[in-house]
Amino acid sequence: MQSSIKSKLIELKVRESIPKIIAVSKTFKIDHILPLIEYGHLDYGENKVQEALEKWTGIKNQNSKINLHLIGKLQTNKVKFAVKIFDYIHSLDNEKLAKKISDEQQKQEKKPKIFIQVNVGDESQKSGISKNDLVEFYNFSVNLGLDVIGLMCIPPFDKESRNFFSQMNDLNEKINLKQLSMGMSSDYLTALEFKSTFLRIGSNIFGQRY
């Protein structure tokens, strides 16, 4: 099991020049993740704040180089704990949340790096800022003192990702941001074509979730 996880990560790195691979460790127990930690991988993705606190607090206390990425929706009542444990938040999507993060980062004197989530497919069931509101929301967030480094998206599952990744790249360049969080196990090669700098890879590293 240990050699399998390591070899999959090495394969991903060899196949493409990738600035950041976020190993999506959500739902996996820490014993399943330890081989990758021991190998030296530093970036991990979780989608629930409480699970992250329980799983990663001790590990991060032992290894300050580990970066934890919140890739799931963040509720305002969880912001205090999210700012404490996460180094990156990939799901900023409304003004109320932006204000809460701003207040909390001042209290804790800790400033996580932020991605704005864009509802690039205009899907009613998904979170994210609309493309038309993006520039105004970006300026609002920056004026609050948030460290917005890029955009994030989850394209529609039932459509080809290429067009949506292209739109995201255009939006990122419009705002003059350098980071893009897009691409998962099924479409990360396409995401790389459109300048993604953070890939969220789960099953290709850890195997299928049950």
C-alpha cells in the first residue's frame, strides 16, 4: 500500500510539471495518509473543518511545513476553526463569509491564502460567485484585507471541462491573478493546458473512496 501511493504521486509529478498537487485526503484515515507524509508530500485537501481538526492538528504541530487546503464549502460558524487549521481556503463565495474570515484572521493574526470559488457553469445547485459579479467581489474581498491569490472552480460533471477551464483562465488573467485551483483526477491534464497551478487529486493517489 505504501509503495503504491508513493509511486502514483511520483508518476503525476513526472508526467507534468506541476507547481502544487493537493492530495485530497478527505474521508481517509490518517494511517492511510502517513506513507505520503513520510515520503515528504506537503499539500493535503480536506472538505470538512471538524474532520481536519481531528485528523491534522497533531500532525501539523509536528511538521509545520505541511499545508492544509480547505476544498469544501465553508460555513460562517466554522470560520474560527478553519482559520486555525487551514493554510489555504479554496471556497470563498459570498460577502458574509469574506467579512467573517477577515475578522477572524485579525483575531488570530493568521492570514490564510484564499481562492474565490466561481460558479463557472452557472449551476443553481452549486456554490460560487457568478462570473458577472466576480470583479466586484474580488475588489470587495481584497479591501477587507484577504489574501486572494487566485480562482477555483468545479465544472459541471456532465459536460466536457475544457470550455470551463478556458473561461477560468480568462477570468484569472482579467483580474491579474497568478494561481488557479482547478482539475481533479479525471481532468487534471486538461486543467494544466489552461494554466492550473493547484490540482486537487484524490483517487489517483489514494484509490477509490468507499
